[in-house]
Amino acid sequence: MTSSWQPFLDSQTHQPYYKDLHAFLDKRKRQGAVVYPPQEEIFNAFELTPLDEIKVVILGQDPYHGEGQAHGLCFSVSDGHRIPPSLRNIFKELHADIGIAIPQYGELTQWAQNGVFLLNTILTVEQKSPAAHSGKGWENFTDEAIRYISEEKDKTVFILWGAYAQKKRPLIDESKHLVLAAPHPAAEVYAGGKAGFFGSKPFSKTNAFLDEKVDWEL
């Protein structure tokens, strides 16, 4: 991680839950489980977006579980892979909201480098087994990360799509931050475009709140 995250990391790595989490991951790998993303990319969100550069936090649940898709940023898929339905809908709303052309690829590294902290609340998964690492300790780690950002930062936007992400709302100090809650973009796949994600305008609302706007172009 970048040095700006070191105090947070130091506060967590000696916690019992963190040691148990790593013991679990080591055991699953010894048992032959295929874990995504690759080990060197698990903390990509922290490495690409230093704490002092965060403008926006977008929360996801856990990584994509197909081969080569996940690379440590929520909703993002490694270059060369098909854009997943949720991200496709995010791009549609991006275009409708602020007029940016719909990207032809799904890697969001540039957003991360522009101050958008793309955090899954569970940082690893197993091949073809969604939520396989739920309840193993990652939620403790990422809850503390959300709380840490809320405490250390001022005037940050937290984008919470779907009921799962919205459960994290109590971790955020809304007296100084903006929370934008809306249905999950995947809901539009099953609701014929009428779930409420479309038209929620998260990108323009974010930039209206921030002093230094986010460049959402990819």
C-alpha cells in the first residue's frame, strides 16, 4: 500500500481477525482453491488511490469469480474481458448523467487514479463461487477502512449502490460527507430499466458536492 495507508494497515494487521483471515486464505490455497484476484492485486484499491487523494468511495461486494476478471477494484474488470452487466449499466448512467461516451472496455484503473476509491467489502473470492470468502474477516477490515476514511477525510462522497452497500451507511459521518444511495446497477437487468438506478445521477451529484471535481472520462 502507499504510505498514506500505513497507519491504517498497522492498526489492523495484529488484530486476531486479520490473523485468522490470513490463516484461512493460506489453508484454502493449500487445499487447491483458485482464489481471485491474484495475490499481488488484492489491495489494488489501496495501492492505486492514496488516502489523501480520495474524493469518492464506491462500494462493491466481492470480486468477480471468473478467470482473469478481478483485479482488486470493485465493478472493474481486467482489460480484455467482456464488460459485466452491472458495469454496463453504470456506463449507461454515466453517459445519460454527464454525457461521457460509453467506454468500450471495463477496466476502471483510471478512475482509481483520479481519486475514486473502488472498494469491495470482501477482497477475495474463489473460482465460480461467489461470496465464498464472506464472513472470513474481510468485512472487518473494510468496515474499518470505511470508518477510517470517514474520520480522516473531509467532504468525501460515498456511493452506496444496493442494500448490501447501504448497510455500511452507519460507518460514515454524514455531517461532513455526502452519501448517495441508489439501487444496485444490476437491478436494472431484471427490472427492465425501471429499478431506480437509472436517473439517480451519481456522477453529476458527486461533482456538484466536491470542490475538486472527478474526471470520469476513461
